[in-house]
Amino acid sequence: MRNSKHALFRKSLLSADLSPMIDLVFLLLIFFMVSSKLVTIRQDPRVTVPDASSAIIPDATKDRLVLNILPNGDIAGESGKLIDLESVTDLISARKASTPNLQLHLRTDRGTLHENVKKVIDAASKAGVNKVHFATRN
């Protein structure tokens, strides 16, 4: 009798079908890819941001307008196209109309004079944007 029980267990070996598990993994992967929001900040390769050992990485980067200030004082928009100081005020005013909590994200080159940075901040202030974030690297 004992031999017959062992024979019974040997015949009914358990096997697991992993195909539903693989389907589930792919569905979860697709779900997370679709539901996640990628945050991108366009970086102008002509700008080398200054180093800052105590830089703080912001939690959220939504509602930001990115402006790049080149070493010679020229201002480039998010697309990389050069714009003048008056256009900065117009651009910020237009964006502020659609985004009430607009913040300015300045990427200034480490060789940019402070007076050029101050002009852009003043133009943003005239347009109603008082929150300015500076890009740095650790």
C-alpha cells in the first residue's frame, strides 16, 4: 500500500503555467509607461551652468518657463532661438496668462555678467513672475 501512495504522488507532479504572469508583467509595464509623466528641461549646449555644492533639486518642475542666458548676454528661449529683452517680457506675460503659477527657470552660463541676469529677472518681474530658479550642477 505504501508503494501505491508514492506512485500516486509521482504521477501528479505540479506544474505552473507562467504565461499569465508574463502577460501581467507586460500589462503593468505598459500601465506605468503610459501613466508616468516624463519631466524634461531643455538644455542649451551653449550654456555651462555654474557649480554649487549646496544645490537643492526641486520637487516639481511644472509651470516653469526655461530661459538660457549665454556667456555674451544673449537670451535664448526654450527652443534655442535668440530673443531680445523686450520679447522676454512679452513671452512671460503670454505664458503667465495661461499658467497663473508660472515660475522662471534661468540657465545662466558661468561666464555671464550679473547685470545681464538682473535684466532678465527685472523683465520677468514686470511680467508678474517673481519666482526664479537658477540651474546649477553639483
